[in-house]
Amino acid sequence: MRRFLVYVGISCCLLLITAFIFRSPLSLAVANLYLTQDQGRLNCLEWSVTGFSEIHISKVCFRHEQANVVGENISLTPDLIAVQSLRVEQVSETSTQPSKPLKKLSLPLLNARPLLLINNAVIESTQLRQPLNISINETAFNTFDIKGDVFAQVTVASDTIKVNTHLSSAGFTPYFPAQIQRVSGQLSVTFDGIQADLAANLKAHIVDNSVADCPVEAHLSGGVSSRVNVNTLGANIDLSMLDMRLNGKACKGVMRLQHSLPADVLSTSWQLSVPKPFSATMSQLEIPELRLNDHNDKSSIELNNALLGMVQQTFSANLKVSHQHELGWLALQSKLQIEDSRLSTQGDWLISSASLGFDDAVTVQDMVSQGNFSLSGKLGEIIKVYLTTHTSIGELTKAQAGFDNTELNVDTRFTVDMGHLETELDQAFEVELLKTDMTAERYRFEDVSGKHILIEGKLNLNAQQKLNGALDIEVGSFKRAQLRGKDIAHTMLFNSDLNETEFAVQFDGETHLGLVATPQLSFRHGVLTSTGRFADLLTLEHVLHLDELEVLAKQKIGPQLNELDVTIPDQSFLTLQPIIQQLDPKLQLSEGTISAKLKGDMTARTYLFDMTLEEGGILYDSHYLSGINMPITGRMQADQITIEESLVGIQEIRSGAVIENVQAILSSYGGKPMLSNISAYIFDGQLSAEQVSLSTDDQRFLVEAENWDLAVIANAAKNAGVELSGRVYGQLPVTVIDGKLEIHDGKLNNIDVGLLSIENNQSVEALKAQQPSLETAFGMLERLNIEKLSSDVNMTSDGWLDLGVQITGVNEQQGQPINFNYTHKENIFQLFRALRLSDEITKEVEKALN
């Protein structure tokens, strides 16, 4: 028996020695015996007993399909498990089998166990941007203090795990977006196996530089809470306690826009808030309300019932924009919807303002604008845009231009090719319709003002980049100084091919003038037809019809060019009658042909002109001019007129006395027209003058009388019973003052022997009857041979002619010398009007007119 016990003891010792020697493989075998394939396998285990109550594990290796774990220098005592080094490496291969739903935590926690201390734990994973280095210290049962790249406190209970961590930990930094410049605060997570409750109190500074020269800063502070279901991957997030402030002061575009608007209209400081909790899953994000307010609560942008579908790529929301300012207010609402990359949105707006002012001197009073819009189409491809708006403005002014009680309507339908928007902007738009109309009760442009103006426009741009449009303008009335008009209507059609290398617009228009008038002239029912082309230069061609008058005009307008070419083609002189008659109702045109040309630069105000009147006839009161031939060629620069010398002629002038074959040289001097070398045939003799100015200036000139027949002069007076013969010559100094003609110190003298015969003259016979003593004296004048005749000639501006006649002669019957002085005063204007020659003039004019 004793021997048996000795053998048993020896066998046990040998067994223990063998077990100790082969402790590592035996430990691995036993451990892997109890571990399933899903739980993992031990690959290595090297341990030794270092004391009565201490075991030292120099290395342990554990492999799982998800991770490899290696621990080194591990000390186990009844009170503490101390791990000097622990490395956890996630295996890149992931399981393709669907994960099982998680259950509520039910952890078999042991209170009678040693505490855990890991001095250096390294966690590596392809999902980590850099390895994570931490230390773990279990300060109390199931309470762990984590330090290193992450600072956190973890408390484990049988049904929950609680984590408190510092957001400023270095381990979190690589996972924050680059826009986050700084973040700090605490994050608390409570996990029950299915649901995680997160609560954070944080501060963050964010700078977004995605837009060039437009950095936007965001400052976040406050509380964030969330509840996440791990099985459904759904979360409820509450940002109502988070203060989010945005600042765009460094954005150049925002600052330029702010400076261009009135003060306090656009703010650079905004606050973003999410007042209600929202939900998020892997398939959709639903936000009940999101608000963006400026710092003074004058502007707000609100997004309601926003729903973002991740799988179907859908988005829908209700958008509201409002702005209140001392200048007015704006309200916009829209419903946004995106499904399958197709956009569909509709909305409307309303703007009201009592007064608006802009930097470019534009002011708007009492404005109300409302309208609606819609966008539809596939994002990145073709988007259709419909826009309709109606705007009423009490008063619109800019500098010296303005409109009162203006109504503006815009209706447009166009498409935008998003694919060409950045690369080929000219190919990106197709305008199906752009229709505008504007009306105003009153308007003014600098020194032009009037009542009622209507402007209507239509435009179409098709896919082939063919542009077509129409413009209609109606003006009720206008006034500019003494120029007035009414019932003006203009219609224009234009087209262009935007595919052409050179941009050009062709257009045709027609303008109807109801009435255009000055105090002296008025035109009714004029028609102006225009064609033109706009490219590098604007070229225009006009045809103007005023009654029967036709005027052609051409224009070329460019940066350094403003040419005008006006032509009046050959036409009847009578086409000017409506214009001439307004200038002077006594003036009538009877015959002739007129043509004219004017060409020059409107900017330099320099023109060349050429006008011709052939065989013209003019009746003025009882004065008739016929056979007028007047070529005029000259140059006009600014207000100076230079007329080249040309010969003008008038076949006949009937004005009491008949003047025939009038000829003169027409020219100019000092910018004023003048006639020189004037000659004419009158009283069977000649009349001439050296120079006569045709301006309104006062002037003096000398009229030469040569070889006038006294018989013709006496016959013109139609004085019955008086016969006069002989010829005279002389000089008549003429003075023109304020357009009225006077003769001072004129002189006429006889050339040869003449005859004066008075017989049965009623005036003489009546004088003899009254004074019988004069009968002998008058008897001496009955047949008087005139040897010398001289007369002083004076005439006042109202037509009173004074003749101081001195006659020396011999009575033919008695041979007695006679000296006879005679003073005669008569209004020749009235005399000429009373002459029967006026009847002949009337007959000639009526004959010409018929």
C-alpha cells in the first residue's frame, strides 16, 4: 500500500512536471477546446508562475475573423490584471453574412474579480486614419478611465454601457472635416445593446473656403442630443439647444453686394437653428423645421418638412423667405421636390416697399411686386423655368428720368442646359417666350415729358440659337420745350443668329406719328418706316412720309461714328405746301420740283447739303413769283452755314410792278446767307444791287435804277387822264431795320426829253372847279415837254412814299418855259394791293394750281 502511494505520488509529480513543461500547448488545446470557431482561436500563449498568487503571461495571441489581438507582459494577481502592451488589429476581410439583430445587454459581470489595467493599447484598422494609442485603467469595478489619443470614462453595467469623452481628444481630430478649425466639449453616450443615447456640450469654430474669395465662418456652442437605434440604424437628433452663428464678413462678393444695397438690407451675420428634433436613418433624413435668421431678425429663411431620401435620391421641402426693413418687406414661399434627379418646384413671392434708394441714383416709391414661378427638369441636364410677375410702382426716378404710376408685367418661359452652363454659356439657354409690357401714366426723360406710355416686348430663342423678337411702343403724348406730340405708335421686329461668329441683329420697324407740333409747325399722320442692322456698327435706313412729302434717311452709328445721310428725292414743290402754309398762311406754292441731300457727322455737327428748286412758283398775298430756279450747295458746321456760290434766278415777280428775269449769286458770309450781283428787268429797264444779306440783321444797301420807262410807271398807277413818257435812272439807298424796309435820300433823274400830258383827269378837273384861278396854271401842264426831271425819293417802313419832283420843261402849245415842283405822298403798299395786276396774279396762280 505504501509502495502504491509512493508510485501515485511519483506519477502525480511527473504529471505536474510534464504539465508545467508543456503548459503552453496544453493551455492552447484546452482553450481552443472550449472556444467555438465563431468565438475565435488562441494562436499563442506563453505564461509562467512568478509567485504564489501571480501569473505572468509574456505573450498571448487571439485570432478572430474580425480582428487579431496580441497581448504582451501581462501580470495576473487576484486583485489586478496588468497588461503592459496590447495590440488590436482589425482584419480587412469582412463577413458577407448578414449581421444578426442586437439584443438588450445582459452582461454577466463579476464583482469578485481582479481589476484591469492596460498601459499601452494600440488599435489598428483600415477604417481608422491612424492607429489609436490609449491606456485603460479600471479605477473601480466596471469603471474605466481611458487616456491617450482619446480621453474618456467608461462605466459598464449589466444592461448599459456609459461613455463620457472629451471632443478635443487628439484621436478625434483626423475624423473632423477640414473646415472644422477647432472643437471642444464633452460627449456622453449611454448604450443598452440596441439603443444609444448621445448628449454633447460643445464649442466649435468652422471656416468654409469652398467658394473662392468667400470664406464663411461658423461658431457653434451649446447642447446636442441624439438617440440611435443600432438595429434599425435610425436616429432622433435634437439641435434645439445648439447656438449656430454664421459670419460672412470676409466674403468679398457678399460685401460688394452689401455696399450696393441700402444700409441694413443684407446682413453678414446669421444664426442657424433647428428648433425641433429631426430623425435620420440610412435611407432618409427628415427635418421638421430649419431656420436661418440674420443678427437683427430682419431676414429669415425657413425650411419646413424637409425630407431627404438616401436610397431613392429624393428631396422635398417647403421653403419660406422673408425680409422686413424700413424700406419694405419681402415674402417668398416655395415647394421643392427632387425625385430620381428630377427637379420640380413651384412658388410665389410678394414684395412691398414704400421707398427704395440705390447707389446709382435710382429711387422707387410705393412699389408692390408679386408673381409665381416653377422649375422642372432633370438635374444636370435640361431645366424648364416659368416665371410670371406683376409689379406696380407709384414713382420711379433716376437722375432726370422718371415714371409715375407704372405697371410692369413679365411672362417668360425658357430652358437651361445645365451641361453647357459652365462651358458654353451661349448654348445653355433656350427662350421659348419672354413677354414684357410696361405702362406709365406719366413719364419724363431729361427735358421730355408726357402722359401714358406703353412698352410691350416679346422674345424667342430656339434650340438652334435663332433669336426672334418684337417691340411695341405707344406714347399718348409728349412735350419737349415748345415741341409737342401725341398718339405715337412704334412697332419693331428683330432677329439674330447667335451661332454666327459676329453678333448681329436685323430689325424692321414702323412708327406712326399722330401729331407732332411746334408753335409754328404741326405734322399729322406721319409714317416712319425703318430697317437696320446692329453689329460692330448700327446702320439704319428710314423712309418718312408726311402727307405727300417723302424723306429718305440713312444712319451709321458706332463708338467713333455717327453719320447721317438725308435725301429728299425729286418730287413736286407742292408737297411742302402743308409745312409752308403753317409758317405763313399767305404763302402758297403753285408749281415746281424740289430735291435735297444732306450728309454729315451728327457728333461733330458737320454737314454737307445740296438743294435744288426748279421752275418753282410761289404766291404770297398779292405777290407772285414764278420760274424760280435755285440750286443751293454748302456746308454746315455747328451753327455756322457756308453756302457755295450758285446762280439763282426768278423768271417773273408780280407785285404791283412786274419784275422779270431776276438773277443773283447766292452765297454766304460770316455764316449768313447773302445775294450779290443782283439784277432784274422792271419798268422796261434794269434794277440792280451789289449785295443783300438774307439774315435778320439790320443792313443798308444801294439799289441802282437804270433806263426806267416813265410811261410804264404811269401806266402801272392806272391814273386816267395823265400821260407820261421818258426814261429815268437813279439810286435808291435802302435801309432794313427789324426786317422793315425804308428808303432815305433816293434820287431819280431823266435820261432824255420826256412828255407830261394831263387831259380830263378827274382830280385836276375837280381842283379847277374849286379854284378857278388855277385853271391857267394847269393849262400850262396839259402838254409839257420835259427837259429835266429829278425827284427825291423817301419811303417809310409802313409803305408811305414821298416824292419831291422837280420838272423843267416847255409847254408844247405856247412854247413857254415851265418850272414845276411837285410833292407827292402815297402808300405804295396799298397802291400795289389795289392794282388790277393782282387779278392777273390770281388768274396765273389759279391756272398753275389747276
